[in-house]
Amino acid sequence: MPYRIQNTCEGIDFKEVVRIIKTVGMKYHDPDVQEKAFRNSASTIFIFDNEILVGFGRAISDGVSQAAIYDVAIQPSYQGKGWGKMVIQKIREELSGYNLILYASPGKEDFYRKNGFFKMRTAMAYFEDAESRRAKGFIE
């Protein structure tokens, strides 16, 4: 599988990033806001099949020992073929030695388990729009 991995935001079409995020059913923002989120992250990974943007992910961090992964998305036609695993592996490599947390889209928990993540018993969250998160299965 010919691929290219990029860990900067240079030359990235954030309209395409938003399109992919919408396609997989994740919460998204306008391209300018999405770009700002990626540029302010401690780790950014974009993966390409030749020149086609297949997927991406990012992580924010305290710069010492803790990080949180966000916006991992792979175009549906590329899912189940190892692309998401590569994104997660690259983030883990860039933040080696850090504790990583994330919240998975409902139904994607097994993907993260297979990539070394564990379900937490004590995680708590505050959402401005809790009812929409409850409706999507993120909270009880």
C-alpha cells in the first residue's frame, strides 16, 4: 500500500478534513476552526494514499506526561485496512512516554482496544450540549 505520512499542517486542505469528519459522523467545525485546532495540537498526523487524504488524527498535551487524542478519522472506503492503526501508532510514537486518553465514537471502542487502549472506569465529562452527546451514545 503506497502511502505518505505528514505531521505538519502545511498544504493541508481543511475543507477536505471537514468533509471527512462529516462523512464519518463526527462533530466538526468550519475549516478555519478545524485548522486552528490542528495547528494548536502537540501532534498532528495526516495520511495519504498517493495524494488522496485518507485520514488524520491529532493530540493535545501538557508537554510533560499527559495527552488526549482527538479527531481520528479515516475515509469510510479506507476503513478496516490498517490506515487508522497507522495514525494511532504515529501519534503514540510522537508522544512516547505520555499517558494518552481519548473518547471513541460509539461502536469504535474495539478498534482502540486492539491498539492498546483500555476502557476507563472513572472518566467524567462536561459537555455544553449534554443532550446531543447522550443521544449519540457518548454519555449515560
